[in-house]
Amino acid sequence: MSGSELFAALVFLAVATSAALPGIVFRPGDWYRSLRKPSWCPPGWLFGPVWLVLYLSIAASVWNVWREGNAQGPLALTVFGVQLVFDALWSTIFFGLRRPGAACLEIVCLWLSIAATIIAFQSISEMAAILFAPYLLWVSFVAALNLRIWQINRVARRG
């Protein structure tokens, strides 16, 4: 790997992990701990390591697209940028605003933008699409968890 490729890889790592900033600012805290959660909710300590691995995979994926440098690259990277915004927004809505219902709607947009990114990356680099796929799977799980948390806490507040 050349110096410029290493520099680009580090830049893409910084860009990919920038979506985690709202999650650092808006920590789960007491509010999240007070929510009722389904029995299949993973322990809180698991989320950090999972996201770390995912962000590394995402950065490697984007780096692969950049390295290919073909004509479809700018569009694919724009689609990636849009999904990055949706990624950052989810933590802001769920934890910052404490709006699980609104976060359910937002995570659908995130999921669709991740799927669009995979499709855009697929046309450039098979490896990039494969590296992005675990992110889609995890967000699918988080979407189901988000929905269930919203449902059981909405009902609990009425009862």
C-alpha cells in the first residue's frame, strides 16, 4: 500500500466513524436503561464493539470504491454520504430526542440508503458491496429492536 493509499484509508476511516459522533454525544444513559426492552435485546456493552467492527468494514468498503476510481465512483460515494447522514441522525433522534417512534421512521430511511449504497458499490467493487453487507444486517436487527422498544414502551405508558 502506497503512502497516498494509506492516507486515503485513514481519511475514509475518519469519515465512516464520524457517524458515531452523535452516539458519543447522546449516550443511552438512564433514560434508555429505564425503557422496557424485549428479552432478545443484547447487553449494552455489545453495541460498542459491534459498531467498531462495522465502521472498520465500512471504511474498507469505501476505500475499495475510491481505489477503483471509475466513472461511477462519485455517484456511489454521494449515496454513501447520504446514508452516513441517516446513520448519524438515528442516534440523535433515538437517544438525543428520546423519540423511538420517530427513530423507527428514520431507520427505514437508513436501511434503504444502506441498500442503495450496496447496489451502487456493487457496480464498482464486489468486495466493497460484501464489506457493506454486515452493516445492513446489523441495522435490520437494530430496526426490529427499535420498533419493539417503541411498541412495548408506548403500551406501557398507556397502561
